[in-house]
Amino acid sequence: MKSVEQGAGRSRDRLPPPPEEGPPCDLCGAPMLERHCKLLCLSCGYVRDCSDP
């Protein structure tokens, strides 16, 4: 009989890549997440739109 490793041939569970860090948040300084035309701070919840000055 051949020895078979457990889990061989299975795809490993992969986590999505970490989000790229955007500009710092105006309120708390944490990196903001860029989504389309909006910037979102995952730390404090601040949202900035691309039309904001």
C-alpha cells in the first residue's frame, strides 16, 4: 500500500490579501481604505468622498 499524506491534493484555505493602505484618516490618522470614489476609515468610521475638498 502507498502512504498518502492527509490533505494532499486539497487546495489550502487562503485569506484575501490585506487591503492596500491609503491616505491617513483626517480624524484618527489610521490608514483609510479606498473604495471607488470614497475613502473609508476602518478604525473610526470616517468617510470622505472624492468631491470633498
